[in-house]
Amino acid sequence: MLIKNTLSRFGLFSKLLHWLIAILILGLIWLGWYMVDLTYYDKWYNDSLHYHKSLGILALALALFKIGWQWHTPAPGPVAGLKTWEKAGAKVMHYVLWGMMLLIPVTGYLISTSAGKPIQLFNWFELPAIVDVDEELRELAIDVHFYLAYATLFLVAGHAGAALKHHFINGDDTLKRML
Ligand code: HEM
Ligand code: HEM
């Protein structure tokens, strides 16, 4: 199996990154939804937020790494035989998903580093606060984090639905070449 992408296939590394980031993001949406309703007296109150932040920063690091990787070895073009609107739709959806992969963790970082607090990553090392976040920016970051995270669920449903449609209805290689 090829490590790098070719003009027509995703390489092993791009596939691994795609699925790892997808699992992390879906898991983090669930974890975020679960943790915000916990109270101080719940066993997971502190740990859930600690793991949410650490895994969220890991998702951001993997997304940045994926950008670098795809700059080094570009993603293949769409499979042959797609209509113009399908190619354009896929392109827009992929850009929007890229935006989500970056903006959701960045807004999470801004919420967490407001008041100058650093982030403890898996108790391995600290990520310092590099931006001065005032109360107004913190409120904005909370809202953006919330709306983008839940909107991603709908986007991923559309994205996965399109992949399944290509596989089962069109019978093309779109899904197979990402597996
Ligand atoms: C949070 C979840 C997900 C994110 C953020 C995401 C993101 C992306 C992005 C940005 C691409 C563009 C190719 C690239 O730049 O590497 C892509 C391609 C792809 N994704 Fe996802 N994805 C997610 C989940 C899923 C799921 C659940 C499925 C299938 C059931 C799926 C199937 C595919 C397929 C088949 C492609 C290749 C499309 C093509 O060749 O044009 N993805 N994904
Ligand atoms: C792709 C990565 C991420 C996803 C999908 C995600 C998703 C979520 C979701 C769904 C919530 C619950 C929102 C609500 O129902 O109110 C949440 C809350 C939160 N997330 Fe994330 N998150 C991610 C990354 C991060 C990162 C990297 C950090 C910090 C370093 C972070 C910090 C927080 C905090 C502090 C809250 C609680 C916000 C509040 O007080 O309402 N998140 N996240």
C-alpha cells in the first residue's frame, strides 16, 4: 500500500489521518455535549474537561499536520465521471470541513486560555496562553465553538451520506479509495 497520495488514490497516511481526525472530532462532540451538563459533584467533572482539551488540541495538531502532508503530497482529484455540480459541491464541503477542523479547536483554545490560563496536555506539558482574551472575546468563542461543533454533525451526515451514495448508488470508487 502506497504511503503517499497519487493522482487517483489516497495513500495510507492520508487515510489514517482522515479517519483518526474524524473519530476524534465525533468523539469530542459527544464528550463536549456530555461534560457541559456535569456538576462539580460528578466524578468526571474535572477529568472530562481535561481530556476534552487534550484530545481537542491533538485533533488540531493532526489537522495542521494533515495540511502539511497534503501540501507535500496533494489529495487526488475527484473520481472520473462526476457532474460539474457534484465536483463543486464536494470541493465546497471539503473546504468547510477543513474550516471546522481548525476553527473549533482554536475557539476551544481561546475559551480555555482566557484569563491567561495555560492548558495542561495529558499532564505531559503545558500549552501557554498566547492571546489576551477579554470577556467579550471569550463569550464569542464559547458561542462559535458551540454552533460550529453541532453544525459539524449535520455536515458530516451530508458528507458521509454523499460517500455512501457514491458507493451504493453510483457504484464508483469514492468511498473505496478512502478505506
Ligand atoms: C468529522 C468527521 C469528518 C471530517 C472532518 C471529514 C473531512 C474530510 C475532508 C476534509 C475530506 C477531503 C479530502 C482530504 O482533504 O483529505 C474528506 C474526504 C472524504 N471523506 Fe471525510 N470527513 C469526516 C468523516 C467522514 C465519514 C464518516 C465518511 C464516510 C462514511 C467520510 C468519507 C470520506 C470520503 C469517501 C472522502 C473522499 C472524497 C473524495 O474522494 O472526493 N468522511 N473528508
Ligand atoms: C475538534 C475539536 C473539538 C470539538 C469537536 C469540540 C466540541 C465541543 C462541544 C460539542 C462542546 C459542548 C458545547 C455545549 O453544548 O455547550 C464543547 C465545549 C467546550 N470545549 Fe470543545 N471541542 C473541541 C476542541 C476543544 C479544545 C481544543 C478545547 C480547549 C483547549 C475545548 C474546550 C472546550 C470548553 C472549555 C468547553 C465548555 C464551553 C462552555 O463553557 O460552554 N474544546 N466542545
